[in-house]
Amino acid sequence: MPQSVPYIVFVAKQLEIQELKRLKTRSSLVGIIGHMIHVLQSERGASSIYLASSGRRFESTRLALISESEAVENSLRNKIEAELDYSSHSNAKIISLMAWVLLGFDALPELRKRVGEQKLTGSESVAAFSRLIAGLISLIFELADAAIDPDSTRLLVSLFNLIEGKELAGQERAMGALAFGSGQCDTPLQQRIVHLIDAQRRNFRISLEFSEESIQVQWQGMEAMPCADELQHLRNILTMADANTPLDPNLIDRWFDCCSERITAIWSIQCEMVERLQSRCAALIAEAEQELLDSKGLLQALRESPPARTGVIDRFFDPDLQVEQSLSFRPTSVEGQDGSHTVIDLLQAQSLRLANMEVELEKAKRALNERKIIERAKGILMARYNLSEEEAYKKLRTASMDKNIRLVDVAESILPLS
């Protein structure tokens, strides 16, 4: 016996409510995964300082952070177990990522033991923690991918980019701690730090593009914190340091504190975004349950939301359109009729945009190297001719203009005088 259209529409609305409830539950899981990432980032940073100082510093801090990580890990394991009880609502990729994450958790005790015994280099420790964090971020992406409505989808894209940017900021903290702790920052390490700074800026810029105005205001407040200027000063020390000039290891505490204050502020914004996602899901669930009681309204909504391809037919048979216009091809958009996208659709579009920015990154690296050469040349002129910094720069600029060559080329010609 064929089912009536009202009944089918009723079933469709019930399935929509189930999907919303599932996303609301998963957003809670996303929150715990985000917490796990946050504590692992802190442990990674403390481990970097511990290893860079040959075990003389941050031992008690590292052990305290391990205890915190273990507590959050237990909560996450329980949540994953509960999710697996409803595995029919998941997909193979989600389940595989959960298995990968659990495998990483099982390896943590051995990693911590090797860090404690100083059997790893700082870079090896950072890489090991970062691999596990990368798996956790991938799991978040898969769990929360959905096309619900434009507002929630934009919030998810903003959240994803914030999480990725925060992880890059955490890696920067760890790498900078290695540099200050060891007293040196060689060229490869400088390049990694510059890349991390540029990459996180791109992620945060995208996150803000998709975020609500109130989140943008919070971000502006974070950028105005006193630690922001201090962090920039310390970044300059790291990225402008000469390979033969030792860094002041006493700056490691200031570096770690500044980075941590900023990362904690980003973490607070992340928590609020997760709460907003859950609130949005709750509101949509309540709205859908109310619509479920109005069978006539459901039918009317169906009539007013025809399949996207019907628009091609309407254009073809529109008497007010010229033939050329009616036959013009309009590719199907990834955007839904309600303006929604799947999160992965939007992220793939953003990945193309990020790829185009790689040229900008190379330009930034080149500009950094040129600036270092000019700074060294100024130092040579200041020492050799007893000049002020401004006078030395004027000499370089004048020579550049007189010879019609780039400033950096003039600076390079002076370096052999040192």
C-alpha cells in the first residue's frame, strides 16, 4: 500500500530532528576533544622546556599537566565508547579515526617515559605530540560535518579554523621554547617558526570571516592584551637572531607565559563557540519539533522548496526570457536551497584559497631573510664608522639609489667587511 505524502513528509521531519540531536550530542564530544587537544598542547610545551633545559626546568609543571591530560583522556575514552554504542549513526572514517586516536593514547605512557628519561630530542617530542593532536583535529572535522542551516555551518567552519590556528600557535610555543631553552635558533628552526606564525594568521583570518560579530569583538580584546606586544617582541628576537648569536635562556619563561596567555584566551573563545553550536542545535530541534505538529505547514514548506534542478525547467519555459538566456547553463552549486553547505565543501574551497597563499609565505620568508641581511649590514657600519642606526641606514639607502641596485644587494656587499 503506497504511503501518503503527508506521512512521508512527517518521517522526513523526524529524521531531521534525529540528525539535529545527533549533531548536538557530537558537539559535546567535539568540546571534550577540544579540551584534550588543549591539555596535550600544554604538556607538549612543558615537555619542550624540560628537554631543552636537560631536565632542569618544568619537571613539576610537566608532571602536573600529565595528570590533567590523563583525567581528560579518561573522559574522552568514555565518550568515544558511548559513541561506538551508536556506531550505526557514524561512518567508517569516523570509527577509523577513533581507533587511530585510541592507539595514540595507548602510546602516550611510553612517550612520556622517554621524555622523562630525556631519550628524545625536543623536536622528536614536539612531532610525537603533534601527530596525536592532528588525529584529534581530523576526528573533530568528521564528527561535526553537516549541512543544517547557514548559521550553524558558518559557525562550524569558523570553529574548525580557530582550532587549527590554535594548534599552530601551540606548535609555535613549543618550538620557541626549544630555541630559548637551548640558547640558539638556527635557520631551519627560524623558518619553521615564521611558517607557523604566517599559517596561524591565515587560519584566524578565515575563522573571523565566518564568525559572529561578538566573537570578533572578543578577538579584538585578546589582541589588545599586554601579552600581545611582548609576544611580538619575543618573536622578533627569535626570527631575527643571528645563527652565531646565543639567545638569552632566561627569556624562556616570558615566552612560555606570553604564548600560554594567548592560547588560553583562544581556548576561551573556542569553548564559547562550542556552546553556541549546542545552543543553535537546541533551538533548531525545538523549532523542528514544533513544525512536526503542523502537518499542513509541512506540506506547504515542501511545495515552496522544489528540487534545485526544477529551476532549469522554469527558465527554459519562461516566456519573458530570451532564448539565449533560457538555454544558458548554470552549474549546480554546492550551496543548498537554504544557503547551507557541508562543512567539508566549505573547507575544500578554503584549502584552494590557502594554497594560493603559499606564494605569500615564500615572499614573507624572503623578506625576513633580506631584513636580517640589512640589519647585519647596519650593525657593521655602526661599529666600523661609529654611526647611529639611522645614519647607517641612510648610507645604505643612498648607496642603493646611487648605484640603482636593491638595498639588500648593497647590504650583502658590506657583510664581508665584518
